[in-house]
Amino acid sequence: MGHNSGLSTELTFDINEDITLPFVGSSKRPKIAVLREQGVNGHVEMAAAFHKVGFVPVDDHMSDILSGRTKLDEFNGLVACGGFSYGDVLGAGEGWAKSILFNPVARDQFESFFKREDTFTLGVCNGCQMLSTLHELIPGTEHWPKFVRNESAQFEGRLVQVEVQKSNSILLAGMEGSRMPIMMPHPERVYRTVQHSWHPDEWQEQAPWLRLFQNARKWLG
């Protein structure tokens, strides 16, 4: 058995720095579609995280898109939230994806959104599984992984130690090499220090994962 050193932090950026300061008071408050489906339960925290960094979050249920009430062309950001769409079963996100792939209105909306140069998309938990199944609509997904059953054969949500690798992700900009706890797999549930079951004593209000949301706001300019 390898030695388990427990949770620790080693950050490559200042978590108390607010990189969104240049945009505070700006008349431009970009809109983000907080997308949910039957059973999704993480949308309120997600909206709060994006609101904190200067977005206008809009609660979007899949039915709003399928019916044509909501058009994705008015948004710069799209976040597919977590929880358990279509019940607490592995593959539930695939059911969500198929409601898009097999609906001409929704398919066209999402495909157009993904192809724009001024948009970003985040998928969390079930929303990540859903997006991975939409890969045929998303440019640059040739090497995306597919989600399969884990060794315990059950869902696991836990605070784990992670290291941010170098990537092209605009959301992880400037965070490369950092090691820190993450609520697997929900960054919106750990963007404040008080949301952590364990954290270093010196952390103030902001936790490291707020940087992911701040990066989104900074990228839009």
C-alpha cells in the first residue's frame, strides 16, 4: 500500500487576488445559461458561483430549449449542471444528451453555440457525462474520453486531492501545477472556504476553485 499523506495544498496562484476586478462595475454583464434537466440539483450553487464573478445566470430548463422559448444565441456561457438527471443511474447523462441529439431544434441550438468563437461551456458531474456524449457537435473533441463504470460500481462524491495539469482549458488558466482538494466532481460546491470539510487555516473567504469561475469572466473580457 502506498503512503496516504492526506489532504494538502500547494498553489501556483494567489487565491485572494480577484482577477475580475477590471470588470467590476462594467455595464457588460455576460449571460450564462445554467442548464438543468429532471433531477438536476446543483444549479443554485452553480448560479451563485457565476453571479459572484460578474455573470448574469439564467435558469434554463431543457424544456425551455426544446420548446424554443430559450435561444442559446443570447448567451456567452453554458453550464450543464450536476445532480442526477433521469435518476441516479450510470448513463443518466447519456439520456440527457440523446434528448438533444434526436431533437432537431435542440441539436441546432447546441451545435451553433459550440461553434461560436465567443462562447465557453462547462459540464459538471452528470452535465459532464452529458457533454461527453454530445462530442459529435463539439469542435476539437477527437480525443475526449468516454465515461465508464468505476471500480466501486457506485457514485462517489468526496473531497479528494487533485493536481491541475497543463491544458488548453480557459477555465483552468494560471492554475497549472496547483495541488488542492476538490469536491469530486463539483467546483461550485467548493468555491468558498466555508464549503470545505477541511481547509488550511490561512484561507480567507475565497477558496482556490473560485479561480475557475473568475477565469471564465476574464476570458470574455
